[in-house]
Amino acid sequence: MKNDLTLSELIYPELKTTYKLTYYGTNFHIWRSKLDFVLVQNQVNYVLTKPKPTKDNSDDIVRHDKWAAVDFKAHHIILGTLDDNLFMTYQKQDAAKLLLSALLNQ
């Protein structure tokens, strides 16, 4: 039997259990590296570096809406890897980039 799991399918369950980011853990760098695998595999990592498009014209609206949907997905991928205390503290961050920045500065 052939098992062709993607990196995301292998790593994301681990990030939601064994390697969940905690207040007291020292696993931030391991967590972040593994999280990057998942974000890249899901093609949502660009919202961490690219600015949100404006809604100046119809083309921009489409790009804005796509970016917002991808940011929502990235945001929830990150939230899913946090322990309950961190989740409750950081769930109200508006964007994936803001969430990751807040976690980095905790």
C-alpha cells in the first residue's frame, strides 16, 4: 500500500498536538519551522509578506477578496497550532501576519 501524504498532512496534525505552541514552551523555533512547511504547502504563506491589496478598482477588489480568503485560512492554520491559553489570548488578531508578529513578541 502506497502512502503519499503531503508535508502538510504529516506535520499539521503534529503541530496541533505534540508541537502546539504554549506560553511556557521553548519550542517556538521548531514550531515556526514546521508551521512554515504547512503554510507553504497550503500556498498561504504570501500573506505574511505581501500587503493586503486595496479595493480601488474591480481588479483590485478581486485580488483583495482572494488575499482576504487566503489570510483567513493562514490565520486559522496558525490558531489551530496554539494551546488553549494562547488561542484565547491571540484569536482576535485581525490578520495572520499580525498574529504571528504578536506571538513572536510575546
